[in-house]
Amino acid sequence: MLKKITTFICLFATSTFFAQVGGESTFQFLNLVSSPRQAALGGKVITNYDYDVTSGLFNPASINAEMDNQLAVNYSSYLGGIGYGTAAYAYTWDRHVQTLHIGMTYINYGEFDGYDQNGVSTGTFTGNEAALSAGYAFQIPYSDFYVGANLKVITSKLEIYNSIGVAADFGAMYINEKLDFHAALSIRNVGTQIVTYAGLNEKLPLEVSLGLSQTLENVPLRWHLTFENLQRWPLSFANPARATTDLDGNQTQEEIGFLNEVMRHTVLGAELFPEGGFNIRLGYNFRRAEELRLEEQRNFSGLSFGVGIKLNKMRISYTHARYTSASNTSFFGLQIDLK
């Protein structure tokens, strides 16, 4: 079974395995964080295997029976006045069928002023995108491995242009209960556009991530280490603003070494009291920190901090993530146990 699943994932992903990041593909909102908890831990955590029903949006292998009858809604007032949110729900039919998961991601870009080629106003217009997903996971018999998949339908409306796409996420996770150690792999957004904006078929934002996490033996803390965007190397571009000029006027562009490239794929996170009713979360995203860093100014880009509180059958989460000195983001989340 594992051999068949691995072969299927490899064949399905091969045709789009060279998808890019940052403006080189469509439906970029699919790779935004799915919850305040994920945002607090650096933004790309895929190794949580517990009650958090929104984790199934990023790694379908994390779908499990603890999510049964859990409903979560999350919202963020994002950069530039953009608003986006996610919702997720899971239901366990029985121990044989295990758990089914549904989720939604929605983003609203707000209102824009429109003008034609002559600069004449054409009024205001809006833009929004959404993705509806259904997921399922199961444990490979007689093993510590779990696999899962999400199927997604994506819609997008930007002014008078519309697009529809379909995609799939694949995930695998290894869980060592004795060591409380998790290792996970996710391949996200393998798919295509069905309806294009203006006749040009664009790539979807494929993302491959590898994650590790473990709860320390004598400390109530779980660390997370994630390597994101493994489908692309190198990930960085030289920043023209960081070029140097010598006394003769010769300009030298920024050089990005191997270690710097590795770090730009790296996300660190830690959660204090991960199984308690009160959680403290901290994360650091190296790529965000480096790309948004200002010369000779400390702005703490890449840092994120969050808390979670359980009140009876509700879990409330909040996260503050640092981007630049001019703009930062807050994330709010509510999960309700409907049992």
C-alpha cells in the first residue's frame, strides 16, 4: 500500500514540481497560514497531530480522531487592508472509516479604483478568492506512518476576470509515541486551472515542506523545525538595495552564500504547555526576516508570538507576527468542541 501511494504522489507531482514562489504562479493565497497557532510557530508548521482541526488544511496526514466534531474559524486583518480567514471541521464516523475533514480558505482584497488606458475612471472594483477542501487520512496498518490527502476546488474573481482551479494536497507523517517525535512531509497545491483569467494557463503555487517536532522529556515544551519550499533551490534573489560601491565607483551586488540559502528555507517554532489549557507560542521565519530586513535598522521581522486559552469547550488563539516597521499582522482564532 505504501509503495502504491508513494508512486502515485511522485507521478502526480512531477509535471508541476518546478512551480515557483512569489508572483510566479496564481492562487498565491493557498499558501497563507491556516491558523493563529501555525502563524505563531513561524508560519509553516506541519507536524501537529492533535485537536487542532485547522492543521489538516496544511498537512492532511494530521487529520485524526481527536478532531472529531471540532469546528474552527480563524481571521486575520492582513497587510494592506486585506482580510482573509479559514474554517475547518472534522467528523469521525467510526474507527474503521476514521475521520473526514472539510475546510475553507477565503481572502478579500478590498476595493480598488479602476482606470482605463486613458486615465479615465471606470469606478471601483473588488477582488476575492476562495478554496473549499475535503480531506481524509489513515494509518498504514502495522506501522507508525500516517498518510492523507486533500482535494480542493479554487475560485477567484479579480475585477471582471474569473478563474477556477482544482488541486490536491498530499501528506505523510511518522509518529514515534515513545519519544513523542513527529516527522512530516507535505506536497501542496498539485493541480491546474480549469478556467483561466484571460486564456493563459498559469501554474499553481506548489509547495513542498519537511517538518520535525518533539516534546522535551522533562520540560513542557514542543519544538518545531520546518524546511519550506523545498521544490525550489535557490530561493533567494540579490537585493539591489544592498549592493555596495567602492571608492572607484565599482558596484558589487549582494552575495548569498550556501548557509544563507539553507536558512531561508528554515522555520523555527516552540510551544510551551502544548497539552495544557494555556499555551505560549513563539516562532521565527528566517526567509521573512531576511527579505524584509532593513539596513542599519532593527525591526524584528520574522518573529511571531501567540497564546492559546481553553475555556470549557472553546479554544481562543491570538498571534502577532512581525513583518516590517510599517505593518504587522494579527491573527484571531476560535475552535469549538461540538460534542
